[in-house]
Amino acid sequence: MKSSRLVSILLLLQTRGRMTAAQLAGELEVSVRTVYRDVEALAAAGVPLYGDAGHAGGYRLLDGYRTRLTGLTTAEAEALFLAGAPGPAADLGLGPVLAAARLKVRAALPAPVREHADRISGRFHLDAPGWYADTDAVPWLPAVADAVWNDRVLDVSYRRWREPTDVRRRLEPYGLVLKAGRWYVVAGPGPRTFRVDQILELDVLEEEFTRPDSFDLAAWWAGHQRDFHQRLYTGRAVVRLAPGVTLGRPVTVEGPPDTDGWVRATVPIESLDHAHAEFLRLGTGVEVLEPTELRYRIARTVAELAERYGDAARKQGD
């Protein structure tokens, strides 16, 4: 919608300063020609917007010009209040800041939109970590966040899973990522990921670093996740799954269900040991067909369990 796009251009220039038509077009996923027309429309409406020619040129707003948030639609306001994450903000030391920001946004909204935003806050609450995940203590998170913001080098004592477990590392923190309730810092050189809760000691150095201009945190993290899963699931298993049984990751189903509703599927596995434990947890909801070694290992385990619990089962039957 054009009106929404005009507001987006206005807010982009307000928050980022000078931007070229090509940069605006990339952000809004429209053509440069469309940006030209939208800029003309904003200027005609009295917005103090100026264009500079040349290599360092672009569009900018008159210094000091600000706009209120009255352009938010009901859906945008609902999404904004639903996306507010008080838990992570508190971890970063920004709990009071987030609360103040929400109050300011709420006060700027028209009454009908404000009522919808309040309904969202009262009816939806986001709690990302799983039920059985312990809350990790992250005492160094505010310091890491401050270093990320100010491009400061960190000297940390870090605990990793392999020997030697406790190591010293020099980190250039590019960004923080919250994944499934756990904080990670993405840091150069590399870059690489480090769990913030595994930082034992931390010193913020006077040294500053220069982050690569081409580094995009969201894009890098997406690629990191793809690489992680490719490294993790190096094997394959062929199984039969009972109706309604899921494995929590994509599987390749081979053909339609049989007369009992079971499906044959190919499943990526991490290792025989991991798959052995994983499939046993599903009980009678899965039958392993391949690889043969995994099928035999599960069969041996089931036989041992049957022998161990056989007397109890017979007594229960009696």
C-alpha cells in the first residue's frame, strides 16, 4: 500500500539519516522508479526532504525533523506489542527502557489502535524456552551487550566441551543472538559463536575493533544454522512411523500411508548411538528398517527390556 510505504520511507530516513534511492528500494522491495515517485509525493505533502547528488548523495530529512507514530496501523501496533520481549530485555539490562518505550508508543497511538494493542498484551505472552530447559545464569550478558554496542574487544575466560575445557579467548563481538532461551555472542575473528553463559571471566579492553562492512548478523546466523544441521545429521535411517508420530525435524516420506496409517520415511540422524536412544523413546510408534546395525541394536535392547520386565508383565496379566 502506498500510504504505508510513504510512512516507511519517512521512518527510514528519520532513523538512518541519508539514504540513496537504491538503498530505499532495497529496503522496501520496490523499484527505484517507485521510490522516486514516493519521494515526490512526500515533498508535495510538505515533508522537508532533500536530495543530494553525487557519490555521497542521497535523500535526507531536514535536521531536527521528527514524525509521530500516528501512522501505525492496528495490525502493526498489535505486532509491535506482541514482539515485546521483557525477559530478554531484562537480561540485557534494558527492562525499564523497554517498559518506558512501550508506554511512549502506547501514548502516541490513537484510542482504537491502543485498545487493540492492550488486548494483545493481555491475551498473548511469549515464552520461548522449552518446559524442561533450565534457565542459564548469564551474569556477563550486559557487559557483552555493551561491548557489542561500542565495538570493544573482550578478553574472556571461556568453558568449552572439549579438553582443555577452560581457555582464554580474544573476542571481537559482532552481535548477540537469543536462540531457544539461550544467549550466544557472534564474534570475530571468524566469526564464531560462543555461549554467553559459558563465559567464566570477562575483561572489556580499551581496544576497539572494526566490524566488517559486509557482515549481516541475521544472514550469518541463518547460514550458521544450515551448516550446523548439515554437520550434525551426517547419517540416514529408514523407518516406519505410526499415525501422529513426529520427530521434531523434517523427514522425507516415501509414498502414502498403509492401511493402518503408518508411513515409510527417511530420517536424518546424528549417529547410531543418538538414533538408538531417540527411537527407543518413541516406543511402539516407530519401527527402524535401515540401517541393519541400528535395527539389530534396538531389537537387542527391546529383548533385554522384555526379559528384565517380563515377570512384572506376567504378574500384571494374572
